[in-house]
Amino acid sequence: MEPLLEVEGLSVRFGADAPPAVDGVSFAVSRGEKVAVVGESGSGKSVTMLSVLRLLHRPPAVVEAETLRWKGEDILAMPPARLRALRGGEISIVFQEPMTALSPLHRVGAQLVEAGMLHGQGEEEAEARAAELLRATGLPRDNWTAYPHELSGGMRQRVMIGIALMARPELVIADEPTTALDVTVQAQIFELLGRVAGEGTAMVLVTHDMALAYQAAEKVLVMNAGKIVEAGPAEEVFRRPRHPYTRRLLASVPRLDG
Ligand SMILES: Nc1ncnc2c1ncn2[C@@H]1O[C@H](COP(=O)(O)OP(=O)(O)OP(=O)(O)O)[C@@H](O)[C@H]1O
Ligand SMILES: [Mg+2]
């Protein structure tokens, strides 16, 4: 498989003298690959993904890596215009709190169109793509001209998925915050995201939900205290966890089947 994203020896600290929040992390994501990142709150999952897109404010963040490459291109050397094209164009992040990601002042359909035009689509092309995505996510046509506050939470999620996929990204990162209340909703969002994005789109799912990680991902990265302590095929990591931390993490999952 062709590697899309290559990360080697990534470390992040917030302030030169602070202990690392991410400590020597290495992983790769191949074209079309589905990867889950699990680990307790504060283990460095979000910081890892944000630093890949250079979305952390520097300072205070100090980001270092031996390798940080997107399709062979050095992300740390990208000029601002190249980074803007990368973000949302080739790599999208779906944050699971839609009200912070959507503009309250613009109609949702128009927000999709704008996302497409920002990444080089003409107006007609963007409108066609927006309609295709809103249809695919199942947002009723009556709601395409609504403002975000007029929609239910689930409808807003559909809009966010649409925005994330407008420019046909090759990698989609879905980051679940600790505060996500409803794991059923999270699973639905991820399923819809995968279905609408299509098989060939690589996905990274940051989650606390081990069952979802097991179902949705081919590869799992287990993070603890800023390090990847275990990584491998989902089947192996979940069936035969080698690291004590992974075993503890799995033991904390309630089981219905005994
Ligand atoms: N902007 C920031 N400034 C200072 N410290 C930060 C900042 N962002 C994150 N951290 C710290 O980095 C560490 C890793 O945080 P991160 O958000 O990556 O955790 P996480 O694994 O995503 O947790 P959760 O599952 O709760 O989302 C934490 O100790 C956190 O306090
Ligand atoms: Mg997080």
C-alpha cells in the first residue's frame, strides 16, 4: 500500500521546559487505510493529529519530528499557502462538536459550496458537489437552506461531514472529544462518513469506544502518556493485546456477552 502520511519520532511539548505531551510517536497511514487511535483522556491523541496538520499554536507548542510527510512532501517545510490547501483539501478533520465548526451566520448549503470554492472548485461544480453530498448524507432537501441553529444535532453532523468531503480529501481524521456523550451517535457518524467518503479514502478515528475501533479500523494505535505503546492490526491488538496498558484498557470495557 502506498503511504499517504508518514510520521516518525514526533514529539510535542507546550513550552520548552514542559514535559512532552507527545513523545517520539511513529506511525503511517496508507491510501484507503482505516486507523483507530485509542487511549485514555490526555494521552496525546488529539495533539498528535493536530500537529500533523500544523494546527497547534507555536508558541507555546514546540513540534519536532524526524519525519512528517504527506505523500512524500515534508509537512514541516510547507509554506502557509500550501498548508491551507492541504487542510480541508487533501486532509480533512471532522470535529465532533458541530456548532464550533459551522458558521452560525450562513446557510448550511452555502457553507458546503464555500468549502469547495476555497479549494479551487468553480461555483457550478461546487454546487453540484454540495447537492450530491447533502443527498448522500441524507439531509432532507428542505434543510439545505437552513441556518445551523435551525437544525437538529444529527442534521448538523451531516452538514459537517459534507463540508469535510467537499474537496474529496484522501484522508479524513475524525476526533471525538472526551465529552462526547453518545457513543451510538459517534458510531453512526463514522459509518456515514466512511460510506459517503468511499472505500478509497483513508480515515483516522480518534475514539474512546473500543468496540467502534475494533469494528471500524484495520489498524489500531494505542496511546498512553504521549507514546504509542502498541500498534498493529485491530484483530491482533484486541484479541491478543501484548502491552499491559492495552490489556487494562480492554479490561475496563463493559461486556454484554460475559
Ligand atoms: N494547547 C495546549 N496547551 C497546553 N497543553 C496542552 C494543549 N493541548 C493539549 N495539551 C496537553 O497535552 C496532553 C495531551 O492532550 P490531548 O488533547 O492530545 O489528549 P487526548 O488524548 O486527545 O485526550 P481526550 O481523549 O480527552 O481528547 C494533555 O496533557 C493536555 O493537557
Ligand atoms: Mg482529544
